[in-house]
Amino acid sequence: MATTLPTGGPEWKRVDLPVTRGLDRLASPADRKDVMFSKILVPVDLEESSRPGVEMAAALARESNGKILAVHVMTPASIDVPDVPHEAKPLREAEQQATTRIDDLLNEVAPGIDAQTYLFFGDPSSEIVRAADALHADLIVITVKNRSRLGKLLMGSQNQEIILSTPKPVLCVPKA
């Protein structure tokens, strides 16, 4: 059935189209997993600043019955390593501390959601992109922080490097 809408120019008609075949399946969350993201990668630092991204990843995973892939990238500057080159104990302690803090955050923010924690070493932006490829992530959810133009110029932006380097879709969540 078409309805003619009065306008000053040519006549516009509103046409009620039948629902496209298959869209009716989107009614229940169990069926949405076919269309939504099944593996959601979220970079996590050891501060509260990544919480909004984890919360968004949890909400998306809950809606689509997906899995959270929490990735933390350790850099040499983030690990207190003594001058002794063969001492691996501080590295293991740093790994354990990072894993425990991330798991605590996931248990708090995403209870009941399938989540795995991964640790990588190196440059954060390139390792996150590499992790997304290696883990076959469908989506990357990052928390973005407001910085001045001068701050971006002087410090660069890890998030910008991720967005420009990956073919995966990236969802940017503003820091609260």
C-alpha cells in the first residue's frame, strides 16, 4: 500500500515493503550471533582508563554470545628488570601481576562471558594489530582519551596507529 505525501515539489510516495527475508531471525539474542561479532579484542592496560572499552566489549559479547579477547602489551619500560641479563623472575612476576589484574577486571565487568587474557611484548599498537590478526578477532574495541592537538603531535597516538594499520573494524569508546 502506498501513501502519497504532499510536498511543494514532485510527489513522494511512502511504500510499505515486506520484511527482507531472514531479518526476522534477528529477534532473539541467540540468533544474533550469526550477524554480530563472535571474537571481540579489547586492549587492556593496567589502569582504570581501559574500563570503558572493556565494558563495551562485554556488552557486545553478551548480545552476540561472543568471546572477549583481552590483550595487554608489555613494553620493556613497563617491566622493572635488574641489570642481571639472565634474571627472568621480574618478567614472570610482571606477567603474573598483569594477568591477575586483567582477570579481576574481566570478572568484575564481564561476569559469565567467555573471556581470555593474552600478553604480548613490544610496541603496543603493532602488537595489538598483530594480535587481532593472529586471534582472528572480528572487532577491536579501544578506549580513546581526549588529548590536545599538541599532545597528539608530541606523543603520537597508539589508537590512531591501530585504526590506520588494521583491516578489522575498530570501535572507539570515549573515556568517561
